[in-house]
Amino acid sequence: MNYHLPALLFLLPLFAAIAMPVVCLKHREWSRPISLAVLSAMVVVSVLNLNSVIQYGEVRYAFSGWAPPLGIEWVADGLASVVLVALSLLGLLSLIFAGPTAPKDLGGRVVHFYVLILLLVAALTGIAFAGDLFNLFVFLEVAAIASYGLVGVAGGPALFAAFRYLLLGTLGASLYLLGVSYFYAASGTLNMADMAEQLPHLLTSKAVVGGLLFMFIGLGIKMALVPFHVWLPDAYTHAPESVSPILAALVTKVALLGWIRIIYWVLGAQVIIHDIPVLLLMGVLGTLAAVIGAVLALMARRIKMMFAYGGISHIGIILIGVTQGNKTGFAGGVFYLLNDAVMQAALFFLAGVAICQYGVRTVEDLGHIGKQVPWLTVALIVIALGMIGLPPTGGFFGKWYIILGALEAQNYVAVAAVLLSTLLTLAYFVKVFEAMFRQRPPRSDVLQSELPFSCKLSLGVTTASIVLLGLFSDPIVQWLLTQALPPTL
Amino acid sequence: MVDAVLVLFQRPNFLTFVIIFLWGFYIMLTRYNLVKKLVGMYLVQTSVIFFLVSISAKKGATVPVLLTTTDPVQAADYVNPLPHVLTLTAIVVGVATLGVALALCAAIYRKYGSLDEEEILRKLQ
């Protein structure tokens, strides 16, 4: 039974997504309980899967019993399993959050929304587990198509943002596929483990170098790494409030996870091509992303735009962590990835509450909410502590281990970049607090209504887990150091 | 220099792939009409599929169904089916993306009454 858990984890949301349009054709109100039930089941199964991976080691799942180099293989190791737990929990919380907001901001397309969310969750599960480069491409595209649909589902200005996202996303996917076909032409295999054995002899081949470059640019677009990030702020800003938390929390991070798989599990950590250490190159791009993203966030006026740029800068910080080429940096990067997923979800829950309940879209207008809603302010303070990286939040410990890793690798530029990005994050949250605490008269168009319980629940749980991840950071990082490291590190 | 050009023409399929890819990319960058952008996007996707097919072409080989059951199998006699399967999947993915893109285009046209990027941006302001 334990052997089949990864496949079950994927099939649950997939079948629900396929069945839902049929089931909910006449009973639209069933769509929400069904998706909540499926996501809750996913949480249970992903915890069981993590437990079985901890107890019995990694699971290599061969679909239909075809042995790996020929068949499609899934790898449920420590890294994928722990990401899956975070993924299903955050998916469930986003659905809980979307309950009261969805009918308002989706314009009646509630069933579409739930179908696409389930499809997105299924595809992200596939990306996390994929042990095969082409399989990774297929799930990247399924996730991307679901996200285009989710961004554009409500219509309005989001349509154009979704269209631009689609153009860039498809370009990225084509480049990734091109890279995969180069790798296939050079090595004759698509299975990651099999390719890892073939590649060491092929590293001087131009096909491998070119393929690596194309794959990296393709996945760079998907994870919104800085020169390729232009689609993300618009898409997340205009996306409906019920949609943006799940997109911001999961999509870019899981694409980054796919890249981590390729760089560590396929290429090996210390790979040097034509005298250029690949990891160092990625580290430089991460450094740029960490700083530039934070600068752009400082300049943004809309709340969601600011948080989206914050997410872009955090992708850079994660990339800095995982590219230091040592265990501390890698574990710190993965820990920060989990943290960042939680923090982004919490930030966009907050932005969603501000927009849906109080009609506040820009940072300056936050003063209109101000003191009337003290617990919203508390949530914002906790999330800000996490984003800036102050103890006792998880953000602090993530950055701490990343900096330790960079010091171990004697990469002082990366340390400086993390610190600079931290300062810039502090600066833009100071801007938020300054706006929040400035006394302003309550505006007539600012709605004053009691928050639904589900919004409070999802925001409360994510805020609490930012602190909990900090309090339990030591056992988590120790576990990552023993269970989730790539074999080549 | 001449050598480099000759090397280029030894692989006409690679050259074709590069031309189609860059052509599509150019259309995506320069056209303002959204549907024309999609044409460019589809050319990019098709060029990658063309590349996959062309690297797996094999002279003098037959379909991958074993001709005999007794002799040891000669891999050189059969076409590798895997790249073609990949191509098929990539085509399906491409068609799905194009479908979503056209649906978005139609919705944009209904909302803004135009497919011209500049005009839509003007109306968005």
C-alpha cells in the first residue's frame, strides 16, 4: 500500500478535476465540499507518504510496472514528500480562504475555479515527484495551463495579464522541451537516474551545454527568475483574490524544485562545464534576483504588486541557498522554500482580505483599515517579521542557514546579497507600516464588515505556521540534512 | 569561414529548425495583433517538435514491430518509437495551450472590442 501512495496523491485531485464538471453540472454547490474533501484527503495521504518515506526510505514508483529506464518513473524521496505536505496543506488553506471570496470575485465561474485548482494541484504533485525529464515537461505544461485559466477565469484586466503570461510561459516550455530533446539526443535516455550515469562522459558535448542552457532559461521563465520575471507581477496582481494565494505560494516554487532536481539529481553538484562551475552561474543569477526583486517591491504602489515582487526576490534567496554546493546551504535553501511558500500564501490572504473586505488596493490606502482591525495588524506584523527574517520566525532560520552555507563556500557576495535584500525587505515593510499606522479618516467607500470565519482561519493558520516553522526549525533542518539531500552532495 | 558554412549545410534539418524557431520568435516580439502573436508562438512550438522528429529520423529502418521472434533483435533495423511518442505528447500539449490562448483572445476581443495590443493597453489605463 505504501508503495502506491505517490500515485494516489496525484490521482485524487486529477480524477476529482475530471469528474467535477460532470457531477457539478446540475449541483454547482457541490463543487466546494468535493474539492475540500479531496484536498483534505491529500493532506492525510501526503503525511502518510512522508511517514512511509521516513520509515522505509525513498519510493521509486514505476508506472504500470514498466521498469525505470524504459517506463516512466516517479521518485518520492524526502525532498519531494516534504514539499508535497506543504503543497497539499497550502492548497487546502487556499480553498478554505476562497470559500466566501470566490463567488464575489469570480463572477459566477465557481465550478471552473475548483476544477482548475484541482488540476493545478495534481500537476504540481507530478512536477514534485517526476523522475523523468519529459514527464516533468508535461506536468509543467498542465500546471501552466491551469494557472493561465485561473488568472483569467474572472475576466476583466486579468485577461490580458493571463495572455501575456501564456505567451511567455509557452516560450519557456518550448525552450525546456528543446533542452530535453538535446539531452535526449546526447544521452539516449530521459530517465533522470539513468541520465545521471550517462552525463559525466558527455559534459563537453555541445548538445549537453546547449540543452542545459535552454532548460535553465525555460525553467527560469517558469520560476520567474529575474531577467524572465516580467509576466509574474501583472498576472498575480490582476488575478482574482481567491486565486493569487495558491499561485504565489506554489507555482514558482515547484518550478524551482524541478530545477533543483535537474541540477543536483541529473547533473551532480560539482559539475563544471568548460571551466564554468554551473552552480556558481546560477548563484549569480540568484544574487541578482534577490536584490532586484526587493528594489522593485520597494517601488510598487499596489499591495499585491509589492508582495509579488517580494516573492521574486525570495526565489533569488532560495536559489542562492541551493547553489552554494554544500549541505548547509542546500538544507537552508529547501527550508526557506517551505517558509516562503507559507509566507507568500499568508501575504496574499492578507492582500485578498484587504481588497475583498475593505476595498483597499494600494499601500497608501492601508491607513483606512488601520486600527479598526487589530488582529489584521498583528497578522501583518508576524508575516513582516518572517519576510524580513527576524527571529523567532522561520524566515530568520532559513536565511541563517543560507548565510552559513555561503560563508562555508566563501561566497561573500552571496552573503552581502542576502543581507542587502533583507534590508530592502525591511524598507518596503516600513512603507507598509507607515501607511498602516498613519491615522486616516475611515473612507466611505471602504467597506466595514465582519470577516468570514474561513478567511480568519486560513490567515491564522499560515501566520501561526510562520512562527511554528521558526520554533521547530532545528529538527526540520536536521531532518532535511539527513533525509532530503541529493546523493551527489 | 567556408568550412563553418559547409558544416551548417550538412545538417539542413537543424538549419530549418533554427529558421522556424527564430521566425516564430520574431513574430511574437514584433506583431501587435494578439492572434498574430499566437501564430508566432505556434511556430516556436512546431519548430521544437520538428527538431525532435528530425533527430529521430532513420534511413532503412522499419516500424518498431518485431519481424521475427527467433533471431536476436537488431536495433538498427527499427525506428526508435520514443521520440515520436514524445512528439505526439508535445503536439497535444501545444494544441491545449493554443486552445486556451484562443479562448483568452476571444474573451479579450469581447471585452475590449479589439485585438490590437496597443489599443487594449490604452483602454486598460
